[in-house]
Amino acid sequence: MVSYEKLTPPSNGGVIRFDNGQPVVPDNPIVPFIRGDGTGVDIWPATQKVIDAAVAKAYGGSKAIEWFKVYAGDEACDL
């Protein structure tokens, strides 16, 4: 896993990689997200809940996304 100066990736997740051109996705892939400055502040929490619920329903709870918050815009300036 890559190390970062000001960010800490989830410790429970796995990295999505490619093997012979095919994606290899662990049961708990780390997926970065940018919350955003405008409506993202309001929309992202609901979006995350919907995606998490869809993954849980589709995989019967055997898979889950490990979200990794990365920064852009005003939040990045505040780091």
C-alpha cells in the first residue's frame, strides 16, 4: 500500500489490482471518494448509505466497500 503524508488509508481494505489484464477485486476493496464542496456535502452521506446497502444486498453481507476519503477543493487547502 502507498503511504501518504497527510492521509491514512483504511487498514481493513484490500487493493483492487489487475492480473493478466483482469481486475482482481477483494471482498473489501478500498474505494477513494471526494466528498466535494458544493452539494456534495449534502448528497455524499446519502449516496454512501445507498451504495453500501446495495453492496450488502447484492452480496449477502459477504462484501463491503472500505471508503477512503481523499481531499480536493477547500478541504484540501485545510490539510
